[in-house]
Amino acid sequence: MQSGVSLVSNARLITKVYFPRSALPVAPTLAGMVDLGIGTIFLVGMMVFYGLDPTWKFFLWPILVLMLACLSCTIGMVLAALNVRYRDVKHAVPFLLQLWLFATPVVYPVHMIPEYMRPLAYLNPLTGIVSGFRSVSIPHYQVDWHSLRLSILVIMLLMVVSMTYFSKAEETLSDTV
């Protein structure tokens, strides 16, 4: 949500000084990564406290964090560019994020989704990421490689689309803001 309003809230900075405009939507993501890092330290401490030895799957953690950061930056850049053009986007973002939360298997595992709906669930890039984090932190939970591969492909596609859209919107950004 913070990335989506970053360009509008820093309008004075954008009109006075030239700098890479993409830095504004990316900054809240980096701040969130610091928070995730602190949470990861607590998770590792809890795993040690409860006697859960990390397995080879723990090496997936940095890859999953990178995937999550790329997805967050991608969505943030699109929302920021859309918010400059259509100011009502900032009011729709909380509802869209809440819908996305319910569409992502965070509280429920993927195998609880009916078989005929799973291909649609796998198109959600967070499905593979959440499943990957779950497999790293829960013993005997298998890595869903198919979901991870699809998440990577969808994130890469979204990155190309968002960078293209943001660069086109950046041309008229200082005039619109």
C-alpha cells in the first residue's frame, strides 16, 4: 500500500529534483524486507528453541525472499504509476490486497483447494511463495516445485509488464503529479 502512494506523496520531490523515479515505490519494499529479516531471526531462534534442525530446504529461504521482493516491487510500481494517473486507486488498493490475501493459501494449504481450481490458484504468484515458506519452516512439508516454477514465471512476466508500464508513465510523471 505504501508503494502505491509513494509517487503522489512525494510530488514536490519529483518535480524539483531528477532521480530514478522507480526508487520511490521500491523503498517501502526494502523497508519491509528489514522487517522480514528481523522476523526470520526470531523464526530461527524459535526453531532452535523447539529443537527443529534446519534441513536443506532452509537454503530456499533467500530465493523465496528475493521472489517476494520482486513481486512486491512489481506490484508497487504498477500501483504507483496508476495512482498518479487515477487518484482513486489508493482507495481501491486495500480492498484488492484483502481479496488477494483470501485468494492466497496462507491460512489453508494448497491441497485443500479443489482439484479443478488449483490451476487458477497456481497463477497467483504468492501461492508458490507461501507454499515455499511453509515447506522451509514446517518439518515434513514437501516443496511444491511446480508451484514455485509457475510463481517464478508469473513474477518475471509481471516484472516485464510493470517496468514497461512504469517507464511509459514516467515520461509524463512530473507533469501529472
